[in-house]
Amino acid sequence: MAKLETLGGELRPVAGDGGLGVISASSRTKRVYAAPGEDSIPYLRPYDVFDYLPQPADFLSRSGSTDLERLVPQVGTILQTCSGRNLGPLAYADAYINRFVVSDDMLRLQIDDEIARFYTLAFLSTPTGQSLLTRSKTGNVIDHLSGDDLASVLVPFIDEALTSDIAAVMSEAVRMRESARVELDRLVQAFSGSLPEIATTNPLREGWTVRATDLKRRFDAAYNDPRLNKVRSDMARLGGGTVADVARTAMPNRYKRNYVEAAHGRPILSGRQLLQLKPVNLQYIATSVLDTAEYELGVGTLVFGARGRAEERVSLPALIVEDRADWLASHNVMRVHPREGISAGWLYLCFAIEHVQLQVRGSAFGSVVDVVDAPNLDRVVLPPVDNDLGDAALQCWRDMSSASTLEATAIDRLEDVIVNVGGSVGRTSLKR
């Protein structure tokens, strides 16, 4: 950074005296979870904001919780993780994130000047920015950052044209992602709303009765939840078929874990990382230790984590498009490959709605770790095929992919300029 300053670059702190913006420090807020039917607001945990389409972890009671509105990030806020083992990643609050209460374990950075805001977002995302950000972290087991740590980071403004160019690309990426997120969520809601409502029953704690003659393949309670039987019959009545009718499901075997540096291997995703725009702590595996064809994802593959806790992240889907087609995924990931003539986007919409989520989670088995296997998944009943709606959903995923590529281009270019600052920074530009 000293080298930048000697070459004429201006260094400005993120916040504080002469700073770019204002940081709202995190402080514990009372959280009361909402009862069914109570007036509530959806809640995201810190790591949920990094997902393609964040889903609420819980719903908080508006009447029982205090000062919740303070935790709803305004559009344009930069959200910075400040506690946890994966310290450093940050996210931008767009119109989709603005719908949620976001945990108080995230710092809020507000920069009024739009060019400075998007440029700062790019810089804090570079390896250099991340290194400067985490150098003052504290904590023995769990790492922590304070508002002062974030405020003290110096942002280098090297060249006016570069600053404007980087900011323009980041702005375009954010806008494209926001539009795709909002539209994809609308499609999911419209698809779900076109189907029969999921039957309400007595509270699950009161239990239910199942006749012995109605027990077919399994005896466990989750599989025989009366809501699932109703959903299955509703989907069949509408003319829907099973997963096996429209797709091929697969999970590879375990593999030898020989992780290497990025330059010497291929990226391999775990269940949690499937859902993330920029996978946190992405690992790379030496291709010499496994048959990569079995683990490759491929364009149009629907994936979800198939091992974990059924009441949490198991079964939440993501759709693989061109940017991750040649990536690999672990043996804990279910692959659902659409058959010829079936839209991958429609398949995503199916797995994103509660009618199918209930069936997938209900098919899971295991005493400690829940597992969804291919034979049980094949029997899940889906709604009737709607390829037109599916094509619209697929385009949303492609737009999110394009946004991520744009963002990565800006971040990589800025890092390259910082590292090689002795070059002709005045002629630096980005091609969009």
C-alpha cells in the first residue's frame, strides 16, 4: 500500500475520519421466533446471505422481538461477516436481501457515493483486501472482527478511470444478479401457487394414526406424514410423474481426498457450497486420485446436498450452468440429470417448492445423519411438466452466472493492478 501511495495513489479508510462511509457495529438483539400464523419477518443467518437465492432460516416474531427493522439491511449496504471460522467474505444487500432480517453478526457498511461503494466492494473482495481485513482478527476458537477493524482498512484509489471502470462492472453485476434473483423467486412462488395447497393437519406434536394396510415401503413416521400422502396424490391427480420418469439420479462413491492448490487441481464442491455464489473455502482436488467423469457436474444438472439434517439444508437445490459445468462435487451431493426434452429449469422449480421438498425430506433415512438416496428419490412425485416456465427459470440461473463472471473479472483485474502497480495504471481498463 505504501508503494501505491508513492506512485500517486490515494489511500482512504473505509470509515472514520476522512473515511468513505459509516459502519453500523453489530450488537445483540433479542430474537423471538414466531409461532405458526403469527405476524413475522424472515430471518437470515450470516452465511445464508452468500447463497444464490437465500432462504429464511427461521421467522421472527414482530411483536416479541425488539428493534428488528434495524437489522433489515437497506439496498446498497455492504454486509461483512464479523464472527466465525470463515471470516472475511462479504455480500451486497440488493432488493432481494432487503426482504429479510439479517443476523446482527454482520457489520453494515454504508457508502453514499455509488462509485466509491462499488469500487470498495471490489477491493474488499480481492485477496489483498481480504488480507488487510483479517490481519487484526481476534479470538482463540472463533475469529472476530470489530467495526474498527473494518473501518481502518485503507482503500487504494489508483487511477480515476480505473475506479470508474471497476465500479461500473460491479454495478452491472449487482443489477443483473438482483434482477435474476427477484424473477427466479417470483417464478418459484407462481409455480407453487398454481398447485393445490399443502393440506394442514393437527400440530405434528399431537401425532397421527396410520392404518397398517396403508403402510407400504417404510414404517418410519416422516415417510408416512399425512401431508406427504396428500401431496403425492395431488401431484398424481394433476398428471405428474415421478422423478425417475423425467430424470436420472446418481451419487458417486467416496473418494480419496487429495487436496492441492488451485493451480494443480479442479474445484470440488461440498453440499453447502453448491448454494453459494462464491463458494467459501473452496477446495481443489488432484484429478489423479479419482475418475473425474463420475464427479463432474455438467450443464443442466440439478444438485443438492443429500447427507445432513433433513430439517435444515438437505434437499435445497441449485442448478449447474456453464460457469460450473466442469467443476466436481463430493459424494455427498445428489445429481439429478434431466432426460431429453425436459427443461432443467423446470426441474429446479419442482425441487424448489415445498410440495417436493416435503417428499424429499420425508424420503431421507438415518439415525444420526439423514441420507437421501437415489432409489427413494426416484419415487418422489413431481407436478406436470412445464418447459416454458422452466426455460424462464434457466435463464435466471444463466444471468446469475453471468453476474458472477462479471464480478470476478473486476475483482481479478483490480488485484492484478494492485500487485503490479508499477505498470501503466493510467491505461488500465476493463472490457465488458
